[in-house]
Amino acid sequence: MNLEPFAKAKKNKSAFPLLVLGGAGLLGLVLATFFWLAGDMGKPQVVISGDSAHIGLARKISFAASDAKSGLRSIQVVLAQDNKKAVLFEKAYPRRGYFSGAGPKKIEQAIEITPKTLGFKDGPAELVVTVADFSWWNWLKGNITEQSSAVTIDTKPPVISVMDSPQYIKGGGAGVVVYRVSEPVGRHGVQVNDIFYPGFALPKRGEGVYGACMGLPYDTAALEKAFVVATDLAGNEAKAPFTMNLHVRKIVSDKITVSDEFLSAKLPEFDSHYPELSGTPVEQYVKVNNDIRLANYKKIQEVCSKFQPERLWDGRFIRMDGSPRAGYADHRAYLHNGEKIDEQVHLGVDIASLEHANVEAANRGVVVFADYLGIYGNAIILDHGQGIFSLYAHLSQINVPVGSMVEKGSVIGLTGHTGMAGGDHLHFSILVNGIFVDPVEWWDEDWLKIHMLSVL
């Protein structure tokens, strides 16, 4: 009997399970690979920065799209209104592989939207950002994120009406401009020459009414431009000019003798705060009087860059009892052994009284600085609201911490001769939005009533 067919059948029967197992393993591997690749179900992330809720004639926005697994496949940004659509940005990225990182992990992009040139009209619209990744999910289409934001297209600038402005102002003088704006605004205030004075709300004057306190530098020689400026929430800017008569300040000169005894007494104090000082005593003095003075001024500007929007002060500012030693905007020539070594302008009033006399807050305000300040020595700066500040310098003692509210007439420190002071006295300054102005105006009750309080 021929048993060969039975032997072949038996051999094939014994190989069949192996073939089944092998095929099942291969199929499992394929399925596992597919589901691993398709298992990326996490949608891409989109973050829009910048104010996109209001769009004016031109608005720049930035967005960041990211996908940590398969990477980004495509990005599209569309502006839609009624039946009109405009593609603002569109890009597809080539596949770099079939595993993690097939596309870029993160893309950051800035675009400018100009709705009027695209044919859109003012009114509500929609900004739609669509991002897809390289996942095999969704039948190989990948995960898709669609982020829609409601926007308002507004291409018309606000209307500004100037309600009050000073008839005249002098170098080192102050004044208030009051104006009404037809719609909610972002940045607004008064521009005089190259200085911008931020505005603040005046709710008692009516809705949409704002004011801005100005302080002209002592050396202002001409008013080349003066206007109110306001930017609405869509970024549209409007300007409204106003006029003032300028009184140019007369120059008052003075001479200060810098003796060797003064240098010996003062330089150790500055050396303890500024160990980088080097050179002869005169060279160190000049460096303090220039470089450190400039650094001090920048610090004062920083402190005065933000203010309480409400008015904290009321009535005239208190003047400390005592005799004046130096006036505002005095031009000083500094002499050593009869030779001029420097020149500066004195931006305050020096008042001498008893040694270690009480220094009172000139008006109600918040302490925004209380520390050593170079040429000013131990100093205090008060924020009186709406851009008005007062500075007290050369103190021997500081009695108030930063952040405390002080009332008019409360003792905040004691006079001294710290900083660039030859004797015990108070250096007092008034600043309007960081500009040193003449304190004499602020001591005058009639001036304040006419030029400030009646308007504010």
C-alpha cells in the first residue's frame, strides 16, 4: 500500500497551525502599528495673542499652533462676515515620516488684518482658525481643531471734543486739559511737543469725559504741537489740537563753590552706595553730579510712570516753614578753586529751618518711594493721584513705608544733609507725570482753584 499521500497530508496538517499563528502574529503587528499610529486622538492646540476682539483699519495678531505627538499638518486662518470669507493665512506642511513628529511640533505666526482692503464692512464678524495634525485618526484625516472668535470690525476713529485747556502756560508750569471721547478708548491723553501725558476718567464731568495733567519742562522754548490723542479699542487713532500761549521762563543763574572740605565730607557717603567711583575727588564729584544724577532721574521717571487714577489731594500744597536757599530751575555753575567743573539745573526749592526739623506731607497721597536716592540722599516720593507727585530729599530720617497712605500735614521724616547737600535743609519738588514743575504754583491756593480744581 502506498502511504505517501497520507504522509504529505499529515505533514501539511502539522504545518497549518504554524501558518495560522504566523499570520495572526503578522496581522496583530500590523493592527498594533495601525492603532498605535491612529491612537493619537489629542487635538492640536491654538492660542491667539493680542486683542483680536476689535479690528480697525489694521490689526496685528499672533497665534501659536502646536501638536506634541504627530505634529502639525495644516493651518488656516479665515475672516468671515455674512457670506463673505477671506483666507488670511494658509499653509500645509509636508509629512516627514510616519511616526511621532511627522510635522512640526509648534508654529508661531503673526498676521496683519486689514478688513477694509479685503472688502469687509464695519460690524460683527468671525475669525476662524483651523488646525489639523498628522494623526491616522479620523480615517487618516487627523485630529482637527477649529477655533472661532467673534470680532467687531470698526474702521472709524473716535470723535474727540476738547472741553477745557489752559489759555496760557509757562515753562515749568502745569495745567489740565479736559476732553470728551465718543466711544470707549484704550490709550488716550495729551501730547505736547515730544511728551505724552496720559489721561484719566472724570466721571463727575460726564460719561466719556477725561482729563490729563500737563507739566512743561522748565526750558520749553516753543509749543510746536499740542493735541489730544485717543485710540479706540479697534486701534483707530484720532487727534484734536488745542492752543496755549507759552510764557518762556527767564534763566536765573547761581554759583556753587565746591570746597575740598565738602568733598572730604560727602564722597565717603557716595562711595558706600556707589563703590565703582574712581579718580580724583573732583572727578568723583563730577561723576556723581552727572552720571548718578541721570540714574536718579531715570528712577524717578520709573516711579512716576504709574499713578492713582483718582485725585487724592485737595487744596493747596503745604510749604515747610523756613527760609528759601535755592529756587526752581536755577542754573548752577559749580566752582572748585575758582574754576568751573560742572553745571546743572536745580529742579526744586530748598528750604532751611531747624536742624532735623519735621517734614510734613504737602498733601494727601500714597508713599511710592522711601529709600536712598543718590544726589537726593534719603528721599520720599508721594503719589497724589492723576499724575501729581511730590518729592522730599536730603532727609536724615524716613518715617513712612512704601504703600502707606499719608494725610496732608502728617510727619513723614526729618530734614538732614544726605545726598548732595552741604547743610541741613529740605529739597522739595513737584512732578507732573515725571516732569519737574515749579512748586510755587502748587503753594498758591488761588492758582490751584483757578487752573486745577475748577477744571478737575
